[in-house]
Amino acid sequence: MTFFNGCVHEGKTTGFWQEMHSATPVNTGIQRNGSQIYHYKCHECHDRNTQGAPMPGDTYDWNVRYQKGLQALVQHSIDGFNRGLMPSRGGCRNCSDQELNNAIIYMLKKAASISLIIK
């Protein structure tokens, strides 16, 4: 006898697995600014310093990261970094590359000494 409860399909669970492996369209509309993206997704880890995620106002941590260059930080947010601690696309699967860039600049500007460098 086979039971179907909607949780298993072809031997795979649905829900989280489907979400992580399904194509999500990237925003092609009006680009959200850094604050919007930060409060939409980034704050989930960066507000709590989850697994080393630098908090927006942490000048020391952001200075260390900024030494790699802005493009490296953006690429880390796009591709993921540190064995998945920084998830690909920063966990914001519908964010465009430009929106991820905006969020990083937003967090960098929160670190006072870096705000003088970033325009």
C-alpha cells in the first residue's frame, strides 16, 4: 500500500529542497537600494553576527573585508563564500547583481571609516 501526503515526490521531499533547487527569477524591474535589500534579506545574518557575518556598523570587520576590494566582496555575495557560511546570492535568490552591490555598499557605509571611501 502506498501513501501520498504531498511531502514526497519521486523519492524526494518537497518544500525546502524544491525551493533551494528551483529557478528563481532575478529582479529585472526597478532596482532596490541597499537599505531595502539589507532589510529584506541581509539583516537575517548581519544583524546578529551569525557565523561571523560582519554587522553593518563594525568598522574593524568591514575594513578587513574591504581590503580585498569591492568587486571581491560583491563576487563573494554572488557566488557564496567560506564553504556556504555566506550563501550564494547572499540568500536573496531574486536579487540582481546590482542589488547585491547596493547592499554591500550600504553595509560598508555603516562602518564610519569606510563611508569616506565609498561614494
